[in-house]
Amino acid sequence: MANLAANSIIGNNTGSPATPVALSASQVKTLLGITNTDVSGLGTIATQSAGNVFITGGSLSGLTSVSATTFTGALTGNASSATTATSATTATTANALANTDAAGQSAITAINSATTGTINTARLNSSVTTQGNTFNGISQLVKLDASGYIPALNGSLLTGLTKSQVGLSSVENTALSTWAGSTNLNTIADKTVTLGRMADMATASLLGRNSAGSGSPEVLSTSTVKSMLSLSTSDISGLGTIATQSAGNVFITGGQMSGLTSVSATTFTGALTGNASSVTNGVYTTGSYSDP
């Protein structure tokens, strides 16, 4: 065979049967159509685009700089030269930042893992108030109006207050002596108001209500009460049957009458006994009589 040029391989890349020719390295590569599957030992990163590389494990070392829009996960190492962290919102490792690293920063929006009570009150803004603090001024604990007074508030939702909480423990009993009362005063415990605390009533009167419909109690006279009671003979115990008879039509069916000065009747029936010396115009149809 004739001499062969250096760095060449004999072959046919014409696409049809032909005389072999000397092929360059690039021609051989094209002819072979080499892909990643033809090269042993390649890692999964070998097929990734430089503009979209995913590294899911291992470590990076010896880098002079790393630039990224967002860092996720735990970052370790020396960040003594870090100067800007505009998107950083969480510092999960205690003491990871030097005391001066955050000096002058106003964009730190969250320190999620900060231990309770570790932020010095001197670092708080003057408009911040905290429970039981001693550093706020008198106008910083609550909202005040232009005159320095607490604004009127709606306390309708306040419940469970004791008298001491609203200052009633120091109210004297005589402070309510002339108070006319309130229509909304409905929380007095049962059986605590004595009769002596009620208004005076006229003698021989009762407390009730004679007016139509429900309403306030009224002082009632005895006659009004009798009318309200609509008394009948069945309401009075001890009455005899004669109690319901008319004076012009009395029927006595038994018993005795005594002490009467006179008895006048159109007709007497039955047996009459006793002294009849003053009986005049008497007609005896049966029996006997004697002249006194």
C-alpha cells in the first residue's frame, strides 16, 4: 500500500461502495456518529447543558466565586467576605453571623429561628411596644388623643369583669342612696332585695297589676283586689245553703228558730206549739184548744 498520511485512517465515507481513502480524525468521528452511550465512564452531568446544570450531591471545592439568583439548603463554610444578601430572610444556625454583619441593615424581614428573648430591646424601633416593658414612654403604651387622653372605647365585648376590676370595691353604700336605678339593671342575685328597700305603700293596699297587658307592678286598693278576684260563694269556705237564698224567698227545711219577737205568715202548716195568747183570727181545722 502507498504511504498513509499521519493521523489518518483508511475508510470509505462516501455513502456507497468505493475505493478506500485516507480519512482525517474529524471525518472518522463523523462517520462513527459517536454519542454519550459510546463513551464509557461518563457521569450523568455529562449530558447537561451549561445553562441548566443540576448537581444533586457531592461537593464543590476550589471555586473562586459562585453566583446564583437563589441559594437553597444549608450553606457552610467561611462567608467572612460576603457583603450583600438582599434576598436572605432566614438564618437557621445560631451565631452564624458576627455581631457587626447585620449592622445598618433594614431589609432583614425574618429571623425564624431566633431564640425568644435574645433580641435586645435597645434594637427595637421607638414605636414598638412590648408587654411589661419599662423603656416605653407614657404615650407609647396605648393610643392617646390630641389632649393625651385614652380615646373612648367600646367595651360591649368585655366579659367576666369583677367589681374590683372596674373599681367598684371602693364605692360606698351611700353613693347609691339617691340613685333612681336603671332599666337595664337585671343582674341582681335572687332573694337579695329586702322589702325594706321597696318604695312605701299606702295602708290597706296590695301590690299587683290591674292594667291591661304586662307591665310594672301597681299599688292596688282592697276594692280593686276584690274586683280582680271575682269572688263567688264557692271561694268562701263555711257558708251554709241558705247563704245563696233571696230574702224574699227563703226556704228553711229544718232546725229551729228562737228569740224572734214575731213571725208573720199567710199560712202556717205543721204542728204549732207554745203560747198562742196573742193569736187572732186563727182558724183551727183539727185538734183542740183551751181558753186561757
